[in-house]
Amino acid sequence: GEKFREAVRKVIAAGLPADAMLGALTRDAAKLLGADSQLGRVKAGLAAHFVVTDGDFAAEKTKYKWAFSDGVRFDLSLDAPAPVAVAEAAPA
């Protein structure tokens, strides 16, 4: 969460351009994991896992608005109801 975003801001402040940081967190990470044919970019046919913010992704005051996972939108605003976890039954 917030400690991760703080680390991102520190790296950018140290000189890494924000667009290079975003690429490192998305496209480059997917490539390192050997999953770049499925992840890392917003493109038709690829899995869609990303967040939408109300400003620059690295800015301290930026808030998360939504997260998308395989096309399902999750509201991350503070006034949104908390998601309900569904427990799976243990195998018999």
C-alpha cells in the first residue's frame, strides 16, 4: 500500500522518469516473469488488471478510484462499501 507508493516516489525523486517507473511496474515486470504475452499492457485479448487514480499515479495526494481484475470493477473510494469475501468450502 502506502509504503510501496512512498518507495515509488523516492525512486522517481532520485531521477527515474515516471513513465519509466510505470513501465517497470507493468510491461517490464510482466516480461521478467515471462508473462508479457498475457499481462503488462492494456490491449484487447490480454488480462486486464489495473487501477484508476484521480491523478498522477506517483503523487502523494493521489487516491485510488477503482481496480479492475479480468474486467470486473472494484470501487476503492473511501465511501464505497467494503467488498465481501466469499469463503470456499473445504474439500471433503
